[in-house]
Amino acid sequence: MKKIPCIRFLAGKDCRRGDTLVEVLIAMVLFLFIFMAVLSTALLATDSNTKNMLRNEAVSIAAQSMSGARNIAFTNLPNSVPPANPSGPVTNGLTCTPNGPAVSNAVAVIRNFRNFQETFCVTNAVDALDANPNNHDLVTVTVTWDWKGRQQPQYQIQSVIGQSVIGQ
């Protein structure tokens, strides 16, 4: 009969003796704590990744909306700043509620992600910068969204758009 080699973590322990129930339970509890720590770290990383993905999409939506504002004739600017060029459905309405407080005069832009949809509320504002409102306007695009029932920090960009004068 061949002798089975003895491999033990604790030196000097008899190989013929099995592990006791208490030793097995302690080992299971230690593995449970390690598994819980690894799982909570993975969940935190996934949540952080999703927040960053939503923020990046908000930046993209704001940039698209601002690009649309720059392509409008200056005289039409105060009345018709377009929302972002949506890749999904857009709901025009008086209020936009992505799961939180209503945002008045906003456009809802719905985007699809891995396994969920997110609604971004886009608000555009045009303000005259000088006494002659026909020279320069300040265009502000604000994007808000909710994640897990909590409103995230809004993303806002501003640009000064001036009327081009030809022939002077």
C-alpha cells in the first residue's frame, strides 16, 4: 500500500487525523468574509463605472446641443436652440421628469445602455450679453439625470455666439 504524502499548512500536525468541525467552520467563515469583501468591491466598481458612463453621455448630449445652436442663424437663436441630436426617442414637453423633480421647459433625451434606459433632461437658455441684443448671446445648455433615484450633479456648458458681420 502506497503512503499518501502529507501536505499541511501547520507544521507538525499528524496527517492521519482529519480536520475537526470547528476548523472547517472557521475556514468557511474566513472564506465568506473574503468573498463578501471582493463582491462589495466589484459592486462598487460597477456602480462607479455606470456613473461615469452616464456622465460621459451627458457631456456628449450637451456638446451635440451646443453644436446645433452654433449652426442656427443668429437671428433665430433665441427662439430655436435645438436639443441634442438624439440617437433614441425625444419627448418634447413642458416638464421632464427622469425619476425626480420636474425640470420645466426641458427636452427628454432617452438613451439605451447595456441593460437599461436612462432619461436625460436637456435645458437650453439664450441670454443677451450686451445692450444691443443683436450682437452677442450667451447660450447655456444644462443636462440633468437621475441614477438609482438620486439626482446626479448636472452638467452645464456655455458659449458666446456672436452675429457675423460681413462686409465691414
